[in-house]
Amino acid sequence: MKRPVLLVLHRPQSSPGRVGRLLVQKGYTLDLRRPPLGEPLPYSLEDHSGAVVFGGPMSANDADPWMREETDWIGVPLRERKPFLGICLGAQLLARHLGAPIQPRDDGQVEIGYWPIRPTALGRSLGPWPERVYHWHREGFGLAAGMEQLAVGEVFENQAVRYGSAAYGLQFHPEVSFQTMNRWAQSALHKLSAPGAQQLSLQRMQGSRHDRAGMAWLSGFLDRWLAPQP
């Protein structure tokens, strides 16, 4: 039996999206926790296959007690060398735990919509990457000591990183499907007026072109991420 994967969400209505669906298809059960709602994180991941920390509208720089506790908790999978994946806010919490800065661009530009990423030489060694991926963020993270770049972007440089052999951070949202993208954009149309935000019509056009490739990449990535460590 495969051990469950811990999924850390940050709002009552949040969903693990494609990550959750793919993990279930691959034979894993899901252990969902929401720290902002008072749900505790485990003291150890001994009984889990790995952990995914998802995104949210909050900032990794927020001073809420649960945010500080969750940031500190990331030391658990790192010490135990368990597979860890941070997505958007989750990647920023990983970087913050390791001492890297989290900050917006000086010009206020955001990244919302389907934007290109470019794998580094190390990233290419891990297999093919999608040409464009879905973003929704206004802050980016710096590189901490020991972090390796796997993919970079034009607006926010650090798009995918690895720390050690099992911890990964993704600034983009591979869990978001074309349908979810539509729902997010329609529920927050006012945010599409920010510099760098793609209009909904462009997001739909790009999504129709790149959604399937993103799904295929995510499935292969999860297989590599959860593969037994040598």
C-alpha cells in the first residue's frame, strides 16, 4: 500500500486540483490539512509518501502565527528527506524557510496568465518542460544557499528550483486546469487590470493551446518526484 500524500491548503474552498486527481489515479490517498483553519501539520512524515504545500492569496511575508508555524514546519520534510513540493506560495515558503527573500518587482508588474518558462541545463536533464505555464502571483522568491535553478522566466526569474534531492519549488500553478483558470479569472476580474496580467480572452487562447501539455508534464513530474530515493 502506498502511504498517503500530505496536501497543505490555505482557504476553505481551496482544492488540490490536478495534483490531487493525478495522485489518486497513481494509487495514493490524500491527507488534506488547512493550517489557517487550525488544522495541525504532523510532527513527522514517517507515515506519508511526501507533502505538497499549495498557494493562496496571502504573502509569505505575513506575520500570522499559522504562517510562521507552517514556514518552520517545512524543516520536517527537509530533515527527513521526504519528497516536498511547494507551489506558488508553497515555493515561496520553502525559500523563506531557507533564508531567501520574498518580494514584488520594483515596477509593480505581476504574472497572471500563461507565461513562458525556460528550463536550465539542469532542468533539461530532468526531461521536457511545457512551453508556457499558468501563473497568478505578484511576488517572487530569491535563491537560498543550496537551491538549484531548474527553470527561469522573464518577469520573475526563479520559476522552478530544487533543494537537495527531494524538495522542489514551482512558482507557477501546474494544478490549475483550463476550467479552473476560467473560474479564477472570472472571480477576480479586477485583478486583471494590474500591469503584466493577461486579459481573460488571451488566457483562454493560451490555455487552449498549452493546457494539455501542462497536464502531461505534471503527471511525469509527480512520478519522478515520488520515486524512491537512491
